[in-house]
Amino acid sequence: MLHLLEKISAALATTSAGSDLDHAIALVKALRPQKREAPELAITNVRTLTHLLQQHPHHAAALRHHLLHLLSMRRQTSLYTDIGILSNDGFFSELHRRLAYRVLPPALDERYLSDCLEQLFPFNTDYLWMRAVPVDDWAALFAVLQNADDELPLDADKFDEQKTLTEILLAIQVLSYRISAIGIEPELIRIYSDVKAFESPFLMQNVELHRYLDGYMHHLNGDPTPLEDASHVLVMLDQCQEVVSRIRKSTLRLGTSIAVTYRLVRLDQHLDRLRKLLSLVDVGKPEQAAALATQKRAIGLELGLELIEAHNRKYTVRDLFAANINLLARNITENASRTGEHYIAEDRREYASMYKSAAGAGFIIGFMSMIKILFSYLRAAPLVEAFLFSMNYSLGFMLIHVLHFTVATKQPAMTASRIAAGLHSSDGRNLDLDSLTELIVKVIRTQFVAVLGNLTIAFPVAYLLASGYFMLAGHHFVAPDKAQHLLHDIDPFSSLALFHAAIAGVCLFLAGLISGYYDNKALYTRMSQRVARARWLSRMLGKARTARLGDYLETSLGGLMGNFYFGILLGTIGTVGFLLGLPIDIRHITFAAANFAIALVGLDHTVGWSVIAVSTFGVLAIGTVNLWVSFSLALFVALRSRQVKFRHGWPLLKSLCARFLRKPVDFFIPPRAAPVAQDGPESA
């Protein structure tokens, strides 16, 4: 690594040219591993540089002076206040900015240190090799620079250090003002009204910080009065963080929006950055000087690596979504989780109730299947046909929801969120596998009875309707070729039935998300109060009925909209596939069963047992794919929204198998009465 010494010597030869970045760029380039080399090679480079500086103290002193001078010649405040912190423009403006800058990067101004990072670390992967170097190696390098015997003018170094310190103090002030402004935003105050009091921690932290900064500036100007530490300011920041946590918890009950989520993320980022900068400038108590110096070095190193990583990823769209969408998704899945409670039968009374509810849905779906076939006989234009199919599905599913009936395939998207809530643990360790196994057993048997209720009624209803039509009209509801087509559509071996069932599963998952989104929106916008204040509705319905309508919409808007959009998806995907020339369509277990019954009547029951067996298997296979795809996607999103990584899959599977071998009936039939909960330690 002799070339490192040459790079350093070249950089030190022109220390007077403090505004020139070329030598610093060359030094970073020497430390950076080549493109095909492993990032770990940077460890050797950093250790070699540290060794060279230890062997040549005058180079270390000159390099230290050079770097300090480079810092002092540039404006540093924006680096500490902007890099790694979301802008004030809002989520969609920030998204547009990142997309635009990925295509056409912004112009650079070397007067700002934040723009100089673009030249020092131009590759998006620079932070990877810097993170690969152990913290101790970076600390050893900076210790050599800090302790170097400076043969250059000391006054210049002191001036440069004070200039950097002043920039950090200014950044602290800017961050404090921003925290105050964000903390008293009307949307946050509406969710957590206590913050509008005069003693709001978001305002008081700024008052404490001004007091601290005034004392600090007097200290820098030679005032002999001992400087107080930043403990009072840190206490206020802790109170601010506590309020942010309370607001997050309140959003689970009151709903949230992208704008609120964005502001909460910005608040977290500002509070975290302000704490780190305060730790860098805090002088502490004299007896803690040595420990404080070590702590500052560690915090400064971590902050530097954080800034470089944030700079490298500042135009990454994925990070923007990851930082903002989790809370919104958590609220959506939390509403789905609460809905999922109604899809779990605890005892036989609830089990029977679930069967009746599913049977009611099966009855309506039998009619919906007939109506769809009638619409197909109109031979309407593709888009008109898609509209008719969509309205048949949407209005039928909404009627099922209004009558409190249950479509079995709608359950997984809701129960998956409930299971994810059961997986959540505050410390990630206290997961109660027995309770989780019991919950999954309840979900399985409730899903079983719901499917049973749908199929045992939808099939005979469609069969009776088709037979009744034949008796009244004198000819079959479907011609033999149409009946053969219906049977072919549910054949899992000679058609794309299972692929189309997977598409329907995705639609079921999306319907669950849509339902949770509108439930969240109804809570956040206070739908009940808004409807009650609509004068035109009061004139039409009267105040009492309008109030009841508002209450109903606040609790049921998600279900109505989820069913409406689910119908739109089912009714249009086949037409979209036809228009694009793609083999995409949907297959739904209950409609497949109804179509099977209609086809049997249309063929005068002249089908072999092999066809009946294949069609029966096809209906069950379609249902399995429907349920599995929607459940898997919903569980994945629910886990990601809660930031839970489940690592107990094998033990859980063994627990379920043991439970099945011990009591297989529990997976299909519940006990006569729900078990009484025993007092004990809380489980995850």
C-alpha cells in the first residue's frame, strides 16, 4: 500500500489550498476498494493508512490541519439539518423530487459541505465499504489524527475547530425550531390535543435550548461562568419523543393519513439528529472529560457514517416508502385485525352462527352466478360487459355485507392480520407458541365451516334455479357447449383454473387492504360527525336517521368499499385479459361450485364419474389456492407493517402437528363452550 503514502504526500503538499477537494478525493479513492473487490478490503486500506500516519506524525498533523481547513471553508449547517432528514415538502413532493433527481441530478455548489459529499463519495455503494470497516479501526485512525503533534500554526487549527463548532450550534438551533413547528401542526394536535397546551414539550425544548445556547456562546467568548450540560434539553427531547409515541398509539384508534405519518417520521429524524449533535458539543462535567471524549468520538463516527449512507441513498425511492408506509400499513392491518376477530369461532354456538352466516352468502351467490350468465347472453361490448359483471359482483357482495353474511374467501385477509397481531412481541422473545397454536386452530376450523356453509348452499341453490328454469321455460338455462365450457373452466388439469384462482386470491388480498384503508379513513376523518352535519341529508332523512347513517358508515365503510372494489376486480380482470390478449381471468370457489351445478343440469346429468371427480377436486383446489394466496399476502404485509420477523416457523409447525395428532377433531369442530382464560403472564 505504498501508493497510499504517495496520495497522502500529494494531499499534504498543498495544505494551503484548503478549498481544493482533489487531494481529499484522491485519498478516499485510495481507501475505496476496486469495484470487483470485496468491501472488506477497505479494512486493510484503513489499517494501512493508520499505520503510515503513526510512522509519520508530521503527515498526520498536516492531514489533520488540511481536513479542518477544508471543513472551515464550507457551509456545514445544511449537512447536519438536511441529509438523512425528509424535506418539508410532503410525501408526494419528496417522491417526485427523488424520481426527478434520479433522471437528472441537481447542480452542485462546492461552498456547501453537503454538496462536496457528492464528489468525495460519488458511488451509491460507498457507505457499504465504509460500514464494513470495524468501528475500532475508524476510531484508531481518528485518534491518530486528533493526537498528532501539530507542527503547523495552532491558531489556525483552533479557528477551524471553532468554525465547525459554530456551524454545529447553528444546526442545533435550526433543528430545534423545526421540531417546534412540526410539533404544533394542526393535524398532530387534533390527534393528541394535549400538545396545544402552553407547556408543550415541542415548544419548551426550544426555550431550554435557547438558554443552553446563550450560555454556550458566552462560554466561547471567554465568560468564566461554568457551562451547564445539556441534560435539561435532553429531558425535554425525551418528553417530545414520548408524545410522538402517544400520537402513534392514538392513530391506531383514531386512524392516520400519509401526511400525519410523514410528519411523525420527520419528527423522529429531527429528534434523533438533535440528540447526536448535542452529544458532540456538550462539555459535560470536568470529572467526566475522558469518558465524554471517548463517547463523542464514537457518536461523531456513527453520525459521519450515517450522513454518508444517507447521502448515498438520498434519491432511493424504496427508503422513502419504507420510512412512511409502515405506520399507514399498520393502521390498515390493525383495522383488518379487529375485523378478523369476528371471523374466529370460539365455541359451537359461534360455530353454528358462522355456518348460518356463510350459508346466507352461499344463497345469494347462487343467484349471482345465474345473473352473470344472463349478462353474458347479452353479447354486449367488452367494456359494457365488464361493467355489468362488476356491478353484479359488487352489489351482490355489498348486499352480503349489509345482511351480515360471510363469504369464506374474505376471511384470510382479515384473520391473517389477527394472527400477525398474535405474533407481535414487545421484546421479540416472549412468543407463546401454545396460544398461537390455539389461535391458528380456531382460524382453521372457522375457515372450514365458512367454506362448508358457502358450498353446501350455493351448489343446491344454483342447481334448483337451473332446474326450475328448465321446468318453466322448457329448455336448459345453458346450452351443452356452454355447460362443457363451465366444466372446463374448473378443470385443474386441462385449464388455467389454479392460475386464475391465484389471481382471485390476489384480488381478495387487495380487497382486504382496501377495506382496512377505508376503515382507517372513516376513523381519521370522523365520518360519523361529517355525515351528521350534512344538512341536505338531514332534510332528506331527518336528523335521527342521518346520525344513525353516520354511525353505520364509520363502522362499515371499509367493508362496503372492500366488497365494492372486490366486485370491480372480479368483473374486469377477464375483460382486461381479453383486450390485452393475455390468459388472465378469475376463479372463485363458491362461483365455481355454482357453475358446476348449473353445468350438471345443462348436460342432463349425462356426465361420467371421472368428470364429477375432477370437477369436485377442481372446486376444492380453486378454493385452496384462493385461501392460501390471499392469506399469505395478507400475513406478509401484516408482519412487515408491525416490523416483525417470525423465526419460529418450524416449532409452530411441530406444535400444530402435535395438536392435530392429539385432537384432530379440534381442527374441524370447536368445543361446546369456549375455554375460560386463566390468569397468567402476558403472552406475545
